[in-house]
Amino acid sequence: DLCLINDYTSFRVTSLMLAEYLSKEYFNLKKLCLKFLHKLKAEGIKWVLKNTRFAEELQILKVPLKDEDVLAIAEGLRDNTSLKLLKLSKYKANDANLAAISKALSKNKTLRNLKLTEICLDAVNIKALGKALKANKAIIKLNLSKCKINGDKAKTLGEMLKLNKTIKVLDLSYNDIGEDVQVISGGLKSNKTLQRLNLDRNDITDKGAKTIGEALAVNNTLVELSLHSNKIGDEGAKIIGAGLEANKALAELYITSCLMQDEGVRKFSESLQSNKAIANLSLVIDDMGDEGVRAIGELLKRNKTIRQLEISGGKINSKGLEAISKALEVNTALTELDLYYNITEDAGAYAIGEAIKVNKTLTKLRLSSAEMTSKVLKAIGKALRFNTTLKILNLNRSKISIKGAKAISEALKVNATLKRLVLCRSKIEDEGARAIAEGLKLNKGLEALNLTMGKITNEGTRILWEVFKGSRTLRELNVQNNQVTYEMNGKIRQENLMRSLVCYMLKSHHTFDSGAVSYTH
């Protein structure tokens, strides 16, 4: 890989010098990124595209390309036989240079991923691009984020979707599409190849969400849909849910930072109860309350396909969390649960702890909250003594006191299945670090421990380091951004590096002896 950023450095590389160097037979370059190179001349890039045998990725980012530069790139792209990814960002597009790029694409046979971001495209540009993509049978990924696609431009793109038979991944995020999403939805109804669609931050309202729901009811190829940070409310959520009742293909759905409230969450959850396709679901809703969370609890009791669930953003009290807990006691499908910033009362978190005791499928759990108390941590620690399936536990931002640290320590002494524990930003001090170190001495399963951004000094770090050196399972200890000296941080980094090397050598069927600990495959 080679990345050149800013041409005002201690040395200067001209485009032709770079091209001549990269075209040497012995130079096996895979990725080339050129960023902020204000003196870049694309004649050199054309040379690279024509003569480099191995380069697979080229990114030209935020370079003030002139028309002749873009035309030169297009000429080089036309005959290139190795490039698989091309990204052009933030340059002034016009009919002439976009037509040249489109014409080159119709000839190119190897490019698979095209990214044209932060470029103001008009309807003529998109039409030319669509025509080129119809002729090109290789490109399967297209990124047009931040290209101001709306109005007639969105309509042209919708027509392209109806006809295109090769694009599998399409990114239209940050385009302010708004109500014009209806033409994109129209394209989805007849498109048979698109698998992943990103519509993040497009000001999509309930009216637009209705057309998306209608498209989902008939589309059988889309497997991932992202709708982060739009303006979808209860009515829009209801119609999307209705579309998912009939849909048998969509496996990943992300709806976050929207205007949905409890009523919308309830209707949406009820629709998903019979859905047999959704595996990953993200609902980050600021105004979701207990009624909405209870509806999600009912969804988890009945749905048999959801594997990953994120419920973040709201402030859920004990009744809502108890509904999730009861669902976890009977759910046999969910493997990952994220309740980031939702813990507001001890009773609800305690209920989650009780559910962890009996749940047999959950492998990853995130219970991050600035309001989690030592009482809650004690309940979770107690649950870990019985749980035999959880592998990753994230408790960051938890204000862990010495009592909370001791509870975690007692759990580590007997739990042998937890592999990664995240306790960053949890204000752990030296006494807490000492308690956790005592648990690590007897632990036989943990591989990674994150204690970054706490209040641990050299004293607490030294204790952890000594345990780390003697552990046969712990591969990674992270104590960065504590009250630790550079020298002590260096010792930890060195030990982390050594253990990474050991793991690599074990996988390569080698024998390696590191001090007092001998690792043999």
C-alpha cells in the first residue's frame, strides 16, 4: 500500500516520476491513495493506469482536478486491466468529464467497485453513468454518497435501478433525497440484483417510508437496508413493518435516530413477530419508552430468526428491562444484544443479570451506562459465575467502584468462557485494578481486557502487568489513557506484541518459548 498526503512535504514527487517508479515489474503495489496533492497532474496517473500491472485500488481524494486531468484518468481507466476499485472524491464534475469516465467504464472489464463521492452530479451525468453501467458487466459496488441526488436526478437513478442487472451494493447516503425516495423504491420493485442499499441521512419522512415498505413487500433480493438518521415516524415504521411481513429476503435492517415513538415501535415489532428473514436489527430511538421496549420483549419471545439486536438511545426503566429479561430467559436465537445507554434503574439491570444466568445462546452483551451502580455489577458478576455461553461483555462507562471491581473479580475466578471484557471509561482506580488482577490469577479463559481511560496509576498497572506476564490465556491488556507513565505503557505494549507473535507462530505450527511461559502447538 502507498498513501501520499499533501505535496508540501520535505520531498516532492511528480506524477510522472511516481508513474515511472510504480510501473517497474518488481514493484508489486496493490493500493494507491493520493490525497490533498494540489500539484498532482493526472497525466502521471494515466501512465500508472496504463502501465502498472498489479495496482488494484486507486483513490484520488480532495484533489482539485481540472477537466484535462479527469479526461486523462478516463483514458487510462479505459485500457487498465488490474484496477478493481476507483474512488474519486470532491472534484468539479461536468458533462464532458463525466461522459469520458462513463465511456471508459463501458470499455473497462475489471473494475468492480466505483466510488464517486462528494461530487455534484446532474441528471445528464447520472443518465450517462447508468448507460455505462448497463454496458459494464463487472462493477458490482457503486457509491454515490454526498452527490446531491434528488429531484430529476433521483428519478433518473430510479430508472437505472429498474434496468441494471449487475449492481449488488449501492450507497446513496447523505443525498437529501427526501420524498424523491419514492422513485428509488419504484426501482427496487423490479430490480432483481441489488442486495445492499444505504439510504442514511436523506431526510426520508413517513411518506417516503411508505414507498419503501411497499417495495419491501415485493422485493426478494435486498438483504441489507440502512436508514440511519432519517425522519421516519410511527406511521412510516408501521408500513415498513407491514412490508416485512411479506418479505422473505431482508436479513439486516438499521433504523436509528428517527422520529419513531412507542406506538410505532409496537406496530413495527408486532409485524416482525412472524418474519423469518431478519437476523440483524438496530433500533436506536431517542423517545422510546417502556411500552416500546415491552413490545420488543414480546418480539424476542416469538421471533426465531433475529440474531443481533441493538436497542439504544432511550432511557428505559426497570419495567422495560424486565420485559427484555423475561424474553431472554426463553429466547433461543439471539446471540448479540446491545443496550447501550439504556440502564437507568438497578432493578432492571438486576433482571438482566438474572436472565444471563439461564440464557444459553447469548455470546455478546453490551450494557454500557454511566448510571450503572456497584449493586448492578454485583448482580452481573454473580450471573457470570453460572453463564457458560457469553464470550464478550462490554460494561464501559459504568463508574466501577471497588465493590463493583471485586464482583467482577469473583466472576473471573470461576468463569472460563468469557473471552473479552471491556471496562473502559469506568473510572477504575488502583484498588479496583488490584481486585481484577486477583480474579485474573485464577481465570482460565479471558483473552482480552480493556481498561482504557480510567484512573489507574503505575502501581495498579504494575500489578496487572505481573499477572499478564504469567497468564496462559490473556493475549491483550489495554491500559492506555490512564495515569500511567510512558515507560509502563511501553512494557504493556511490548508484552502485547510478544503475545501476538506467539499466537501467529502457534497458528503457523511453530514452537515458541517466551520467558517463563512455553507455548507449544
